[in-house]
Amino acid sequence: MAGIVSYGSYIPYRRLKRSAIAQVLGVAAVKGERAVASFDEDSVSMAVEALRDALRGAPGPSVQALVFATTTPPYAEKLNAAIVGAAAQLPAEIRAADSTGSSRAGISALLAAADAVTAGAERAAVAMADCRLAAPEARAEQTNGDGAAAFILGARDVIAEIEASASVTREFLDTWRGPGERFPHTWEERFALTQAYTPMLTGVIRNLMAKAKIAASDLARIVIDAPNPRAVDEVVRALKLDPARLADPLAATVGQTGAAHAGVMLTAALPAAKPGDRILVAGAGEGADALLLRVTPAAAHFRPRHSVGGMIESKGEVSYANYLKWREILPTEPPRRPDPDRPAAPPMLRSERWKFGLVGSRCVACGTPQLPPQRVCVKCRTRDQMEPYPFADRSARIATFAFDRLAYSLNPPTINVVIDFQGGGRFLCEMTDCEPERIAIGEEVEMTFRRLFTADGVHNYFWKARPRRQERP
Amino acid sequence: MASNGIKDRVAIIGMGCTRFGEHWDKSVDDLLIDAAYEAYESAGIAPEDVDAYWLGTMGSFSGLTLSTPLKIPYRPVTRVENFCATGSESLRQACYAVASGAYDVAMAIGVEKLKDSGYSGLVVGQAPNDGTLGNITPPASFSLLAPAYFKKYGLDPEKGKDVISRIAWKNHRNGARNPKAQFQKEVPLESIKNSPKVADPLGIMDCSGVSDGSAAAIVVRAEDALKYRKDPIYIKALSFIAGPGEGPMSPEYDFTTFPEVVASAKDAYAQAGIKNPRQEISMAEVHDCFTPTELVLYEDMGFSPRGTAWRDVMDGFFDLEGKLPVNPDGGLKSFGHPIGASGLRMMYEMWLQLRGEAGPRQIDNPKLGMTHNLGGAPGRCVSFVSVVGRSLG
């Protein structure tokens, strides 16, 4: 039976205090803070972070299908999943698709990946991420959050079996955004709450429990994500679910992460699950999807490198002004520097493994790792005796650094670091998610996949260093 | 590696140099015409006496950049580019051309017009690429030297800042005595130290001047030189080294040296027969693109033992009145840095100093001068070193 083999998650480093928004705009503040993708992140880069973490926990057979779910794909036309797959160094021989359009896209993608496994794929991956915008003064500007989750599905070595699933799809109007629009429109919220989210979630969960022949008391953990969180209370009341078993909606710490949210909540809940536990997962959009997981004994030994809890604690603030600049909601004076050129297609294809996967080379003759990949060894000058050598998961230390106040950045100063990798290899790259005063020679860093800039509509993805993030709380 | 040199085989018989700075009223054509005609007049020759030209520039392309405004009558004009060492490279090519006997009279001329771009700092275009080449500006890439040098030699950041500020102070003091410099004003140490940060610890006053300008030299074989004038200067050494770019790839590189400079200085000293540069060199123009560069160069060129250049800086060893004046004309810092022209501007100061024409900044009886020109960044650069003298032998 198909199930979850591994999972990973990602909460970006920056937090925006909701009171800071309220103070500037003179609106009421929602409690807590929200996670904010940095100026160099988007749904693709965050999905890569979560997927890399999930893949680390799933050695063995390679993935044969990938679904990337988001309501904020960086490209409207061009397969975003292909970028995610290249950065995560998935093999080329996979089926890949983007799943988008609805906050329910993440759970729908998870079910599609499970179907791929049921149909014979050894492993299938789903990566879900969102980086949603809302207009200043919209309540969603405060309640949204940015984040990602990823799951590797398979038929063997599963830590949570999918026992049953149920879906419903209805056409109704609550949240919509046309091509070219930055901010979504929403209908008056009582309508969707009473006529859509509450009845559809109630119906789909009731249907699921009937299929699986279980009662509310059999559910150890309940993960329900609804665009309007009040629908969750209504569903709990209608189905007589135990509110104490509801998973943390992460509202005060992260915010609602769109298509990723049910997945993010699930990855936050899974570490505490015990073998035999049943977990209900449901998400709503134009309809609802629900699935029932049963935790296996293998889960007792499984821990991803990064936990949601750990990433919630590993954070730094962003001001509302910077948030507005990062999202280009607030236009700013352009720098007196030329705009960057778009990266060129042929060189990108030639260096796909380097650019997207941070795969360098190692000289077979002398053993020296080097990046970018070389043909003539930097150490022994031997020609064409190189093997691929991945650097993305290796830690490194700062050898020296530079603050660049002349280079254009949405978060000046640009910090450049020269880093030496554990096991060999040196690289000069940008540093992100860091506080300038804490940069020092000898500090440990790790690599992260980022969007450096966008030129002529081409998003230029590459790797940066960041301070090593806390692994577990 | 054989590097035989052309000691005493080529002489410079005339030079020209425009003032460097913001030439809002002059085009590349104007600057080239001004520098070239000053050089013709300095050598006492007519334009048609020059057999071949080497034009150094980053921003303009092909020999037509020079032949068109000067109306050069169907002669060879080669455009050369080698980053910020472009001007020196054009001189090197012209010298080899006359030394080989292929031509009798050659001109090396460099030009750059940086102020027309509307951008801050230097802008270098890149060939179409995969978007992984990084986003580091020149001040930031040279600022990598500062924390590494300070840490290696035990200078706390304040002391380190004092040292690099004093280098800028010295160069401005020299430039204040030069009517062709971009900035002809002494700058108090405190203003240098407190100038707005560009790439910590570098402030704007640690950076060379972005400017427009042109400089030119006319070279002939040494045996012909006295036909043109009684006081030519002679090429003792020309060395040019391009590194394999190991710095950004090898953990062994520690950002306190330019191996390319060490190699080119060693080569040049061998060509010129110099054993102890600290004592034998009368003066030097070095590539002070940013103040930490000049600090590290002192050690790479053997002016100061490793780890001690900062003491020599503080002791005034490289001041105009010091034992080994460096950048007597103000350097890139105060004279300005129009890329293609800079290497020839350095040589222009040697031309003036060796012939006693440097006015208020004249060094007492110099015999051997040296120019050093660098392009690229720490760990991956090209380096040029020349030695010139006022007499043969």
C-alpha cells in the first residue's frame, strides 16, 4: 500500500511581526508573526529546500515522478517542477508536473503522487510551497505565511500508510486571481465559510471515515487546513472531533502557507506520532481532499534533518518596509548600476548539474575536489580525469568575507564569502539569511538554492551560503 | 620558463598624457587626439613617422577607434585589452614590435571614458553565461584582502584602518602636487577614515578615482633613440603574468598576496638584473586600485618583508620624501583610473621623474623606476611589472 517514506519541510528565516504591519497601515493587528520568504526566495527555491531534506531521509530507489504544488509558480509557462527536480538532482527519467490554482493543490498533489506509486512507481515525490501576496491592508497580508513541505511516497519502507482518501470538487467563487494580477480578490467570507468550506470538509471527512470504517475517536491527530480557519472549528463541532487532537495551525508563528499548508502542518505533527496512530489530513479549495494515514513502526526511527519546530525558532526579523521592497510592492530608486543580463539558455544547459545541483568535480588523479567543475585539475594540472562531486549537502567555513555596498541588492549590503568545504573545495559566493555583525572568519555555513535575480522574465537560480540553521529544537 | 627580456633594447622618446578626471566636454576621440599629439610633439616627430600603433582600451573596440579620429594613413593599429593592465599591455606590445625590428617607431596609447556610463564605479560586460558568475563589485573583491591581512599579521581592525587610510592620505598628498591628477587636494586622515563605507572596511576614500583620460608613449630601438632626443628613457624589464585563477578555488590561498605579482616582479627583476628592489629601485608607480592592494603589493614586490609593509607605511618609507617613494604622481587613488590609460600614465610619471620634469614632486636624482599594473581580483588576476632607467647599462 502506498505511503509516506520520508518528509521534509522548510520555513524561511525571516519573520514579519504583524504589529509592525498594523503600525504602519493603521489597521488592526493579528497576533504573532508570519514567516517571510527572503528577497532571493520563491515557491520553487523553498520547495527545493524541503525536497532536499525529504530526499536525505529516503536513501534507496530513486524517484520516478515529481509533482510540484503551489499557487505562486514563478513561471506561468515553463515547467517549474523541472527546476525543482534539477536542483534536487532527481534523475532525468521522471514524470514531472506542476499542480496549481488552489490552496488545496498540495494535498491533491500528494494524492496524485500516491496514485503514481499505486500504479507501479517505486518512489514518487511531491514538493509543495507557496509565497503568496496579499494587498497591503488585506487581512491575508498578515495571516499568510511562506513555507514548504515535501514528501517521498513509496510502497516499501513507509513510515505512514495511506489507508484511504476522499475528494470532492465544487465550483464556487471565494478567492480568485487572473493572469497578470498580483493580489487575489475574495468574496465576502461568510458565504464560503457557511456554503463551501464547512460543508465540503465535513462531507469529505465523513466520507473518508466511512470508507476506512473508523470513528472520530480513532484519530490520534487531526490536520485540517481551510482558507478560513473558522471552518475548522465548525467541522470539529459537526463531526464531534476531539479539539485537543487538532494539529497546530502554526498561525501565530508561520502563517497560512497556501498550497503547502496542510503539508507543513503534517510535517510538524509527524515527529510526535507513534506507531499505530491514525492521522487525518484534509485541505480545502474549490472542494476538499482528505486522506487517512496510519503510522508504522518504521516512523519511530525516522527524523528529518530539519524540523518545523527548529526552523520556527531559527529566525531573524524583517521590517515591513523591507518586506514591501522585497515583494516590489513599494517601488524604489533604481541603483546606478546596470541591470543584470539574463542567463543564457545554452550555457545553462551545458552547466545544468553545476548551476542547479551544485555538482563540482574531483580529480581522480590527486583527489582534489573543486568548484565550479574543471577539466584541468587546479592542483595537479591533470587533464580530463574528473568525476562529478556534489557540494550541496556539504558544510563549509568562512575563509574571508566582503560587505559589498555598491552591488545592487534588495537587502544591502550584499555579503560575499570565500568558503572552504569540509573535505576540500573552495568557493566564493553570496551569503544570505544572516546578520552582518555575525559574519566572521571560521563561521560554519551551508548551501541553499536561491533566486539571484530576474532579468527579461528569466529567473536566475543558483546557490548561496547561509549560516548553519539549527537542526532540531 | 624562458623570459629573456629586452633590457636596454628599446627606448621611450616621447610621451603624452591628458589630465585625468571628469571630461564631460571630451569624447574618446578627443582624448586620443590630445594624448597622441602631445606624444608626437614630445618626441619631435610627425604623425606619419609612426609605423604602428597599439591601442589599449576596455570600452571601445578595434584599431578603428584610433585610426579614424587620428586619420592614420593605412598603418597597423592593434586594439589590446587585459583588464586594468590594458595600458601596460599596449606598451609591452609596442616595445616588442620595435625590438623585433618589424617596425622602427611605434606608439602605445591607452584611453578610457568611464564617466559617460551614468553608473557608479566600473562596469564590465560579460559574455553570455549560465548566471553563476557572482555579483561581486571590484571594491568588495579587493576588500577581501583586508580582514585576511589584518588577521594574519595581528592588526586589530582599527590599526588596520589607520594603515590603509595612510596609504590614501599619501597618494592624495602626492596628487595635490600634480597638475594632471583628477584630485589635486590633500585630504585629512580623519576624512579618509570616516568616508562613507563602500565595502567594509573600505570607504569611498579607499577607492581609486573613476575617470576619463588618455596617455601615450612613442618607442624606438635604443640605438635610434639619441637621433630623436638626448634624454630618452630605457626599458630595463617588461613582465606580464596571467594566473591560473587558483585563489577562488584553492583553500591554500589566504588573500594576503597576489601570486601573479610575485611572479611578475621576480621576472622583471631578473630581466633588469635587480637583486634588492628595496634598495635599488628609486621610485615606483603601483596599482593602488584600493588601499589594501597597495599594502599587499609592497610585500609581493619585495619592497617590504612579509608582514611588515604596514610598519613601513606608518614610518613614511613610501612617502614622497621617504626612501622609496611609491605613487609619486598620486596613483590611481588621486590621479584617477581610466582603465586603458592607467598603465601608460604610470609610465608617464617615470618619464617625467627620470628626466627631472616632475616639478614640485620631483624625486632627488632617480635612476631606476618601476611601474606595476594589475587586472582582475585577488586570487585571479593579471600582473604587469616594468623597470625603466635613464641610462643604458
